[in-house]
Amino acid sequence: MLTAAIIAILVTMLLALIRIFLGPTEYDRMLAANSFGTKTVLLIALAGYVLQWNSYLDVALLYALLNFVGTIAVMRFFEYRNALEGRDDPESVV
Amino acid sequence: MTAILELVSAICLLLGSVLCVTGGIGLLRMPDFFSRVHASGVTETLAAPLLLAGLALQMDWSLDLVKVAMILILVLATNPTATHAMAKATLHGGQRPLELDRDRSTGGEGASKP
Amino acid sequence: MLIAVAAIRLSDLFAVVMLFGVYSLLTAALFMDLDAVDVAFTEAAVGAGVTTVLMLSSLHLTKRWEALPRRNPVLSLIVVSVTGAALVYAVLDAPGLGDPSAPVHQHVTPRYIEQGQAEVGMPNLVTAVLASYRGYDTFGETVVIFAAGLAVMLLLGIKDDPRLRPGESAIGGDQLVLRSVTKVLIPLILLYGLYVQFHGDFGAGGGFQAGVIFATAFVLYDLVFGEGAARAVVPPGWLHRLAALGVLIYGGVGVYSLLAGRPFLDYSALADDPVHGQHLGVLLVELGVGIAVFSVVLLIFYAFAGRSRSHR
């Protein structure tokens, strides 16, 4: 059953990867990358238990935190171009 | 007792996998960004705890179990926050949800709120 | 490999950065499979968190789309091919991967594996090799990190942008949910960083990973709570001193051993019982590494992210 779950997670990761390539807008790519990261956490947790990796839960925990930080970082640095119209100094929206 | 735990664990894993793949398919098939956020964010926030709970039920009482519980709570807390922040920021950035045709003769409801 | 090829071919650099993040975490999973947990840890910490943030912030200052090459790349191709061929030719003589009759597997590795537990006394052999047997190399790495931070400070510096408005986040919308959750999350990340720092003796972890995790917590604070918010909490002046302090702690342990009459960085000079000395030495050394890595990563983040477009 665990193996089936791991395969399901891998399939979902592949689907998210396709969305990263396809995504017409950058927002889609951000969403798919976040989803990919969450699936990776699950993959490491489950596969680590099955394959008996060493300290796999530490890595999974770390990656859950970092996935969040990475998503926030992408949001902060992505230019929301439409938000620049109507503001007095467009350069200050960093 | 062990048999019941195994059964519950298998059910959790099965449900989690189904939700996971459903979320992935939704990510691909939905027509615009906001419906994709909904598809992926909601299903994955449930799929992750289910899968982790299924894993936890198969472990003995140990430090590993506590760590799995921590990962579960963490994902449960951060995944909705991240998708919510994404949707809000995108809305702020000017993207609008896809709207259905308003002049359909059958009812006329169903246009999503901007 | 598919991802690497795609990353080279795409000219939308934003997508490339995200592909790099994906590539980095796939590599981390691969390292896990090869049973190299500490490496996977560092790869996940650095590649998924810090590198993505730094690349995005530098992308923010430059163009989004890759410029087309203006020169004919044939010359570069020739140089690269020749160098690559020379390297491959040099490697042909080296022992195969995992060849049990290679010299390193005959003399050095068995010594570490057999004597490591007895001499250094910690379950994580990687930390024992990193901090004790190869402590001098790790000292070099720490100095390299310090030098990188120094170079960034000299080249870029931290500009005091008067138009920065602390408290106003650049993420669009009024992100109440995000701010509330982040307030709870940041102390947990710091706590996890402490755990990783001191747990390195027993499981995966150590100074490098812990330093990066610590810095990531402050980076998250800066991202969510507005420009310059982290700078108000941890001023760059402190970080300059902390980075130097980290390297100083590491070197200080070595010098202390010298003063006690033993070789440089021989930890058995630190206590009466040599194994206790090793423990103490590894603790101090990892602390130095953690402090140095934390300060340098945060300084580099300040240098990159604090600039707005017009202040290049």
C-alpha cells in the first residue's frame, strides 16, 4: 500500500511538472512549483520509511519549511506589473 | 489490534493517494489560475495529512512518530497559507477569474465574482 | 537531466529559476537514495531556500529574458571541448567509482570507519570526519564562505535606500493570513535550526545546514514583513562582526591547541580525556561554522534584496 501511495505521489509530481512547463502565466508556474514541493516532502517521508533511509524525517521537515519560504520568495520578487499602474512612483514596488 | 491499525492505515493511504492524483489532474485540466488554485490547494492540504497519518499508523511509538506528527501539522498549516497568499497576490496583481457567458438563456448564474 | 536540459533551453529566466529549485530538490532525493544524508540536507537547505531567493532577487535587478548571444559561440565551444577532453583523459587513470582496491579505500577509509567511533566518539561518522579528521579542510571552507561574504560586501555593499518602507511588504494584497502564520512559523524554524546544529553529532546536521536554516528564518521575516524589516532586527554591523567571530572561534580552537603544545586543530588538547576533548572541539568548531554561515548568508541577502531597480 505504501508503494502504491509512492507511485501516486510520483504521478502527481509529473503532472505538476507538466504544469510548470505549460503554465501560460507565471502564477500557474508558481502554483505548480509549490505543489511539486509539497509532494516532494511526502515522497521523502514515505520513500524514506520504505527504503529505510537515514534521518529522512529531518530532511522532509526541512524541505517542508523551505518549500514555504521558496514560494513566498517567488511571490515577493515577481513583478506584479498590473499593480504598477496608478501608483505615483512605479520604481518603489520592488 | 494490529490488523485494525493496518486497515485504517491502508484506507488513509488509499484516500490520500486518490486525493493527491485528483489534485494533480485538476492542476492540469482546470481552465484558469483560480480554479487551479482551488483544485490543487484544497485537495493537497487534505491529501498530505492523510498520507502522513497512514504512514504514522504503521510506525512504532518513537521519535520518528513525533517527527511525522510535526511534519503533518507543518504541512497542514503552511500549504493553505501559501496557496491563499498566492491567490490573493495574483488577484491584487490584476488577474481576474475566467467568467462564463452571461447571456446564456438557461438561468444566467454562474459568473464568478471578480 | 531533462530538467537541466530544459533549464538551458528556456529563455524565460523566471521559469529557469524555478526549474533550478525543482532540480535541486530532485538531487537532494537522489543523495538520500545514495545514503548521503548530510549532503542531501545541505542541498535541500541551500538549493531550495537560499539559492532560489538570491537568484530571484538578482533576476529582479536584471532582465527577465535571456539576451541572445551576440558573438559566435564556436570559439567557446572549442575551448570547452578541449578542456573537457583533457579532464576526461586525466580521469581515465583514476580508480573506478567504488573500486575496493583503490588506495583511499585501502588505508584511509578503513581507519576512519574502524577507529572513528573510538577516537572521536560520535555516532555520525560524517561529522567526525568533517570536523575532526578533516578539520583543516573545513576550516578552509569556512574561510571561503567568509571571503565570499567579504567579496559581496566590497562589490555590492548594503545600500541604505531611503525609499525603503519597512512594514510594507512587496507581496500584493493585505496578507493577514500570511503574516499571522509566519509569526508562528519563524520561532519554529529557529528552534529547528538549533536542533540541527547540535544534533549533527548523532544524525544529519551540523554547522553548515544550521547556519542556512537560521538565515532562512530571517529571510522569511524580511520577505513577509516588508523591505528592510530584517535589517531593523539584525543590523548589518552585527553581522559583519558575527561572521568574523565565527571564523575566529574556529581558528581560535586551532590556536589554543597550538598553545597547548599539540598540532593545530588537535582537539585532544582541549580536555583531560581525549574523547571529551574531541567532543568539545567538534562542538566549538561547528558553532563557529554555524555562526559564520548564518551571518554571511544573511549579509548576501541584504546586499541583493535591499536594492530597488533604480539603485543598481
